[in-house]
Amino acid sequence: MNISLPDSLRSYVDKQVAERGYGTSSEYVRDLIRKDQDRMRMRALLLEGAGSATGGPAGKAYFQGLRGRISRNTAK
């Protein structure tokens, strides 16, 4: 895949590659695409959560259960 960029964007990409330690402009673009994919997944999750039914109050028991789930997942 080839991408044409105007000189101003090409200069920007070259500067980002040099300053951020990317080996090539392709690595920089791949990283941008991955970050965009992550952003879109997060957006979908937020919209799904916003559309779901509300839960009960998040009290002490809720957070203890959450800590237990995290501990079990970390131990694996």
C-alpha cells in the first residue's frame, strides 16, 4: 500500500519518526492505526455501557468483589 502525503504532512511524519524513536514511517503509521482501533473499541464499549441497564450502587461489597476478580486474574 502506498500513501501520498503533501509535503507538510510528510515533514510531520518524518519528525515524529525521528523524535519518537520509530524505525520507519511505516512503523509510525501502523502505531497510529492500532491506536485508532483501540479508540474505536473503547468507544464501542462505552456506548454499549451507556445503553445498558443501570446496576446497583457500588458499595464496599462491590469493590471487594472487584479486587477479588483482579487478584484471581493476576494470579493466572
